[in-house]
Amino acid sequence: MGSDSKELLEIEPLELCFPFETKKQISCSMLLTNRTDGYIAFKVKTTSPKKYCVRPNSGIVPPRSASDVIVTMQAQKEAPQDMQCKDKFLVQSAVVTEGTTVKDITGEMFKKDSGNVVDEVKLKVLYVQPPRPPSPVREGSEEGSPPRPSLSDGTYRDMEATKETDEPTSFSDLRAHKEPEEVTFETSALISRLTEERNSAIQQNNKLREELEMVRREISKQDGSFPFVFVVAVALLGILLGFVMKR
């Protein structure tokens, strides 16, 4: 916490901690508090402007009020060695007159030879282990050109214009497996009916065979002369037996 009375804005925290995970955008916030009776303009700079997005990167904090600033680190493909980060942030502040708007903020306001009352606070960046168990990693959050490596010269640079971007989230479509179609009631009834018809045909066939055999035995008992009706009956039984066999 900025406890020095000369500081125009109290900044919490003085170390930006990111729970580092690869292929995932990570955000943290800092609170800028104005405990004075004047209007304070602020501007945020960093040594790695391509790597971070700050919202807002400049603004006006009214008297006895505070402003939230969100710092988002772009998705990283690999973890740094030993989880060490050399990136730094600089929060510049200056006393401005009432009625000053964000559009009126310029870099000249924060120069000590500008005649304004100015202040600067440096912030460190720390990578920390994410909480366990971690939430599912959302793939595909890398957009645009890959972030540039941290600058080693320690030079603070202005943040680029903030763009409203939604962190891409990939969702897996859940598709239910289609089960094989079961035998319907109508199909089962048809099979049962055909089975009964087949059994009935077999029974009729067996019955006709028995009757034909009985007729033949009766004919064999005759002395060679037998009524014409027997001849017709035998012929009819043969025809019926042939018809049943074809079924």
C-alpha cells in the first residue's frame, strides 16, 4: 500500500500477481485511491505493452474516491524459466483542474517540469501457481500475433488503445450416442403370425398325408375294382398335398 503522504494515489497492490497458466488469458486488478481534495489524472505504462491489456489505461479519479484498473496478460505458449517475470508497470499521476476529462490527458501532464504536481509508482509483476484443482483449460484464447518477449531495458512505454475483446472459449458439443433400433411391436406380431401359419400348414400337411395313406390302404384292400369316388378322392388329396407343400 502506498503509505507515503506525498503519493497522489494510493495503489493496491504494489505487486501484480498472475496465477500463471499457459494458453490462457489471466487478469488481476489494482485499486487507485484518491484521498485528496483535488482531481487526480493517471496513466499506466509498462515495459511490455504488447503483452498486457490495461482497462482503463488512463483516467481521472475524483476527490475522495477510487478507480479500479484491470490488467490482463495475453495467453502465453510457454511458462518462463523458474516462473520469474521481469515485466514492470508504472502508474503516473498528476493533479489536474476540475472539469478535466480523459480526452484532455496528455503525456506532458506527467512530466515533472510541466509545472504540475506529479508522482510515479512502480509495480512489479509476479507469477504464482494457480489454485488446485485447476479449472478446465480453455483452449484457443490466443488471438492475433503472439506476444513479444519482455523488454530487458526497463523502459516504460504507453499502453496501446484498449480494444474490447472477449476471451474465446471453446465448448465441446455433447452428442448422445444413438442406440440401435429395437424390434417394434408390429414386427414382433408379424413374426408370431407367420410362425403360427407355418405350424398350421405343417399340421395340415401331416393330416393330408395320413388321410391319403388311409385311402391307399382302402384301395389296396379292394380286388381291383373300386368306386369312381375313390379315384376322385385320391386325386383331390394329391392336389391339396401339393398345394400345401408349395406353401
